[in-house]
Amino acid sequence: MSSARRVSVQTDGMGAPRADGCRSFAPGRALVTAERILRVQGYTPGRRIPPALQNAAESTAEILARIAAPQARYRHLATRALDEDGTLHLADDIRFQCEAFNAYLGDCREVVLFVLTLGPGIDLIERNLIGSGNLMEAVLLESAAWMAIEHATKKLARHIAAEMASEGLSPTRRMAPGYEFRVGGRKLSWPLEQHGQFFAAFGPGPLPVELLESCAMTPKMSRSGLWGFRPRPERTLNE
């Protein structure tokens, strides 16, 4: 795989198409409260919370609100064919291979690829916390950041689904390189090694995420994937 390319965040308007066929979307800042952070750590309402932990959770929520800057890039691609071995053929001669595609994307007319990140600020603060020995704060920050990126992913999914609704299409489940999918009792993986092909499908324009030679992404608080879009079932008069 070629060496990692450095890129910068582009904010050319929510959903505005660019010359490379990609669009940008800013999900907005996620509200992750201290209560939610503590709940993930197992502190349910009514349970006594040590003052130091409560203070750390409140500080984490404030840091996340101030530093996280969610940005996404996505691209619509028409589907051309899907082979029996799970090779998905898309527009512009783009191809991915995963046996699970046959179960999830078989009747899709289009797919939408995306990359999403909270930006580099979270990574920097987490490294500083670990370096200074503040491990509890680092754990809380990472947990809160993943909640924020999950929230941003849902907002992006709703945004894209709304775009496709006028065409009578609805989304499949999200799929991404490096994940496994259960089909008929089997676990089928989309190899992480195809992440390079995935990023190349966005073209030469800048992205808010960098792909490393290991096929991991940086900033760490980033996510990639695709949704397929298939025709919505027609409703009958009795429904």
C-alpha cells in the first residue's frame, strides 16, 4: 500500500456536491453529558459516585463539547453488478469483495461510501492525559468520544437517507472494511486490507481522515463504511 497521505478538513457546505463527486456534511457537536459517561462506566442512577470520578466525568464532557469537530465526506455510487463470490462492481470501475455483500446488497441500486471523524483534537488531548499519568481521564475521554462518533454517524445516516427518500430508496445496514457479518450462521469478513481501495474510491480530493499503511485511520476517533440503498417495499391498500 502506498504511504499515508496528509489531508485537511473541507467544509464546503452541508451536502454540497464537489467536483470530485463527493459531498461534505457537518453533523454538529454531540451532547455527551457527564451522566451518560458515568452510565457507560457502570454507574447507574442512584449509585454513589466518588467525587473524583464525578469531577472527571464533568471535565470530560466539557472537553468533548469544546474540542470535537465532527466532519464527514460521502460519495454516491451506482451499483453495476454483484458476482456470486461477493465482488461488488460500482460506477467508475470501483470494486470491493466480501461474501456478505450478497446477503445485504444484492438488490441495491446505489451505495454511499463515507468517512467521518471527530477531528484530531481528541487524540492530542488523550495522548497528553496518558503521558501525564491521568489514565482515568483518558479512559473517560475515549469512551465519551466513541459515544459522540456514534451520535454523528446516526445524524449522517439520517441525512443521507433523507436525500435518497425522494428516489424511493431505503438504506441497508452499515458495512465497513475490517468488520464481520453473520450470514446463515457463518461469519463473513470484509477484509481490512481493502481499506486502501475504499479510500481510493473518493478520488484525489482531500478527506478529513488519513489512512495509514496499517489500514487503520487517523484521527483515531474516525469511522468509515457504506450503506446500500434498495427500493422501498410497496405498501398495499390493506396496510
